[in-house]
Amino acid sequence: MANRRDSRIEPSFEGSPRAKSSEGFSVSEEDRVVPGSRKSASKGKSAKAKSRGRGRGRDRNPSGLLGIATRPVYWCFVLCIWGGIAVAGIVVYYGAKMPAATTWSVPDRAPNIKIVSVDGALIANRGASGGEAVGLHEMSPYIPEAVVAIEDRRFYSHFGIDPIGLSRAMVTNLVGGHFSQGGSTLTQQLAKNLFLTPDRTLERKVQEVLLALWLEHKHSKDQILEMYLNRVYFGSGAYGVEAASRRYFGKSARDVTLSEAALLAGLLKAPSKLSPARDPKAAEERAQLVLAAMRETGKISDKEYKTALSAPATRAPSYWTGSENYVADTVMDELPDLIGDVRGDIVIDTTVDLNLQKLAEQSIRRLVDESGKKLNVTQGALVSIDDSGAVRAMVGGYDYSTSQFDRASEARRQPGSAFKPFVYMAALEAGRTPDSIRNDAPIKIGKWTPDNYGGKYYGKVTLATALAKSLNSVAAQLTMEVGPDAVVEAAHRMGIQSDLQANTSIALGTSEVTPLELTSAYVPFANGGYKPDIHFIQRITTANGKVLYEGSTGSAPRVIKADIVGMMNSMMTGTVEVGTAKKAAFNWPSAGKTGTSQNSRDAWFVGYTANLTTGVWFGNDDGSPMKKVTGGALPAQAWHEFMVAAHQGVPVRPLPGTWKSTPSDTIVPDEIPSADASPPPAPPAAVGQSQPVAQAPAPVRQVRTAKPAETVDAGGFDMPSDSGSTASIKHPVPPGDVGGPKKRRQTSILDILGGG
């Protein structure tokens, strides 16, 4: 047992007196969980000192410096790898949200509607783009050069994304502390305009890059640049270089100069803010930067640069001021009914003569400028139509830029005496002639007394004289004779489309009409009795020349018999030669009628030759009275100026009709039927007119003599007889209030003042 105990091997610890062998287990001071004694602490300090000594020794080692230098490179490399993975993930994520690339296609450009005059001159461009697409080879070469110089100098060398430009923009923005430069290329901008919203999000930016790469793959650089220039926004509602050139310079992009191209290119940075229509100074300063960029990139020489600086772009004084835009608006209103939806660029050939349009506009504006304040007139309108119904000119107001309301085709105003030709026409169709006699004297119709202008009366006059002198008394008498319904029917048959009130006051034009429809209703007088379709559009084609619509060339229906046309033209010629429109006369056979509504609120003259029918109106939008302006004043002057210019070099043609007056020394009235006479035969109905129903004649009253200046009640008009005496015929009293409701007549109205 003792020997076995002595032979045991006991564990020992270093430093212990019992430790006899170094090969046994041992625990040093550093291995203790709880610090040891003070001696152990001193030993720990000694170990730390040795450790620091070993560290200083490694710092002096060259391999340590290399480690410090390579460490940032290493971490940058790691970050790049992870950043690339993250970017790839983002691209894959947002790219997966997009449709398959095989389905991508460049969307069609918004259709442009090019409206041209009868000789092919541009009237207006309409549509979302505001201008037609212009090929890169067609536009001024300065435009693409200026845009590339200021927007994307490496356009022809990058692959849709410009890393150099992007890096430069990032550095500039970081140094400046704010976003001042963008790194998008023209291809990226096109991709954004074609496919994306303007939102500044990471998703949109990723999609923009992908689409830019696709565009570069599918299209050439020139094709991309052409698409960009024809779609990008240039401010003030102009999309594309053609619309912008028209907007700011009044010319095509084909004719743009160097300084003008620089101004256009400068707008792309901030189209609305830099628009010369808003801030001309800022636009010019930006244009100078563009010129400097062009010189810097070698696009222009120093001489061209200096020349362009000394001759800055001349901007159009105002946009859309031309009266031809009233025509363009009317054309756009008619377009859907002719071809439906517009799906591509189209060209509309109109009937308007742009030279005549400008002449009409100048005349209206000059007269308003000269007489506006003095006569309290602010607006005017003019419509001119040829014998085929083609509108050759239409001015809808003083200035389109300040008011787009078309007073020629939309404003309904009282025509006054300009409506009387339909009264006289109805009377002629009822058997009267221009030589028929009526007594021009004060009359009373119920509570209404239709006074002549100026209060002057002429006694016994022919219908020709009454129309030439625009006698209200005679017009009212004729309306009573034939009935308001016959007058309304005649006016509608001739071309009036507005609702007309069938009352006696219609004789003086109290029902409102537009200048366009009133003028169109005079056309049958000028062309021999035919009513053509009034039209502005003669042809519509695609940009490639395919015909989508062709105006009809069919014959117009006859609405007046030839002998009635001759009589009317004979009478209305007197208006120009000796009547109220003498200021309108010129060296062509012409006829027409003036009109003035109550208190000179409206002044009209509608006249015609065998070549053109032209109507003119002056007044105020608020209906305020002018200062004694009549149809024989401003309207007749404007008509004269326009028609003289329109007929220069045109062979003179007589008005249709051969009727001649047969005057005699003694005034012979129309036949007076007796009380027991049978009803007069109904007059032949003109084409488009219903046959009137014959009614019983009124009984004859006791003969009496009336004083010339006496106001005679409509219940018993005095009529001259063959023997010089007068006979009075009983007639029902027509409606009393002007514009009041119509009363149904029980008996026919025969000739009452010497009539037949």
C-alpha cells in the first residue's frame, strides 16, 4: 500500500514548490479568472510592455505599410461588388415590372392637323402637337446642331447613356450642394417623353435607362434626334420644332436662322420659365450660352458667333393674332362630321383665300382703330362667299388673341333692315313688282308704330324706291300683306337657319341671325337663284396624299325663280347706286342692303356682285349702342375696301336677271279687288316653297282721303286708285308688341296702299 501511494503522480502548478516537472499541467497568471496578487499585476504590466514592443517592431516592418495601403482598395472592391449586385437587383426588379421588350414600340406622335388656304398657304396647325413633323434633313441645320451642343455633346458617341456626363453632373451637384445639372442624354429624354411620366423616382430612372438602351439598339442616332426634336416641349403650348418656330417667329422650322435656333435650343432646359413670351430677357441670355457652346464644339465659327450675337432672334409680336384662326376653329368644329376621329397627320384644303382674309382683317381693324373711341365701336366681322358657296374669307372679330369668340359664325344679332330683302322677295312671289306703289306714311300696327329712320316719309313710292331708301313703313305694310309666315319661309328657304319669330316686327329684322347665315342667304341673289352648300373644306388628305374627304361638286337646288331674282337685283342695285349704301359703290355691278338695329346697336351691310357675296357687321359684344353708326357708314366702307381689292384683275360680270322697270307719267297702283271678287290666284311657288292656301278677300270699306302726315291705323289704310281717289280696305290688326307672339290671321291681306 505504501509503495502504491508513493508511486502516484500528483498534479502540480507552475511556481508551486511542489512542481517538479515542466511536462506536467500548469496555470499561469494570465490564465486566472480573478487577478492574482500585486506580484502577478506587475508581471501583467511587464507582458503588456513586451506586447507593445512587439507592435512597434511590426510598424517598422514594410509589409505593415502595404497592408494599410491595400486595405481601402480591398474594401472599395468589396463595396463595388456588392453595389453592382444591388444595382443589378434593382434593375432586374424594376425591369420585371415592365412589359416584355419584344412588345415595345415607339408610340405614334399626336396627330397634327394642317389647315391650308386655297393656294396651299398655311392657315394653322391644330392638334395636341401644334405643328407638323419635320424631317431632320428638312429643318434648318442650325436646330439639331444647337440642341446637341447644349444638351448632349457626346450624343453621337455614347450608347444611350453617357457615363462621363453622368459623372460630371454628380460631381457638380455634390460640390454645389444642390441639384444643378442632370446627366440624362437626349436618348434618355426621348425615352421619358415617349413612355414615362415625369415623376422623379428610382423606378422611373431605371426604366428610362432600359428604354434608352432599347432605343439606341432599334434606331439610328439621326432617327432618335429627329423624333426628339418633333416631340419635345418648347413652352407656350408648342410641341416640336415646327410648332415652336411658328409660335415664336411666325415661320417654319425650315427657315430658322442661327440666332433663332439658339433661342429654341435654350428653351429645353426650362421651357415655361425661359419662354420668350414670358421672359424675353432670360430667353436671350440662354440663347447666348447656346451660341457659346456651339462655338466651343466647333459647330459655328467665331464670325458666325459674333454675327448671331449682334442680330438676336426677332420674335413674333404675338401668337395666334391672325383672323385666319377663326377659320381654323370653324374647320375643326366641322372635321369630326366629315372623317370621324383623326388617327394620323392630315392636311385640310380649305376654300379660304389667305390674301383676301388678310385684306378683310386689315379693313376691320383699321376702321375700329380709327373710329372706335369716337363712335363707341369695338368689334367687327366680315364674311365673303362665292357663288358656289365656298367661304373665301371670314373675320370673326377685332383680334383673335384677345377674344376667340367668333362673331361671324356664333354671334346672333338683330339684322335690322338687312332682313328686308326677304320681305320684298315674299311680296314679289305673291305677285307684286318693283313698280308696285305703296304709300310711305306713318302707320300704326296695334301698339307698334314702325317709324322711318330720321322720321322722314316720302308718300307714294315704288317698292324699288322703298327698298333702296329702306323705308320701314312700306316693309311693315308688305309683311302684313303676305303674312309673317311667308317672310319666315322665304328667309329659311334662302339660307337663314336661326329660329325666326313670325310676327309683323320681323319686317324690321328683330329676329337674331349670325353674319355667316345672313350672308349665305344673299348668295342666291348673286348666282341666279340657287342655294349652294356653304362650306369651308374642299378636301382632306393624309400626309401621304390619300384622300379622306372630297367636297361635293353637285348642282345646287333652285330656291328662287329667275324672274324674281331679276326683280330683286334690280331693286337692290338701287341701294348701292342711289340708296343707303352709296359708299359701297365701285366699278362693278353690285347690289345689297344696309341694316341698323335699334339705337345703332348693330350696323350691317350685305352686298354682292356676280362674283362674291360679302356681309359686314359692326357693334359691341355687350350690346351697347354705337354713336349713330348705320349700315351705310362703317360696314359699307369696309365692304367697299374689301370688294375693290377682291375684284382687281377680274373681268366684270353683270348681275343675273333681265328685269327692267316700266315707269310711266302716272303712277298706276296694283289692281284692287272688289268685295265680291274671287280670291286672287296663289303665286307660283319657288323651288322649296310650299303652295300658299288662298283665303277670302277682305271687304271694301267706304272711300275716304287721308292726310299725308297723319298716322293711319292698320285697320283702314288709304290706297290710291286708278282715278286718283283712295279706297280703304278692312284688314285685321296685326300683333301689337314688337317681337310678341304671333296671332293667327282669319282673312288674307290684299293690296292695301294702291296694291294689287
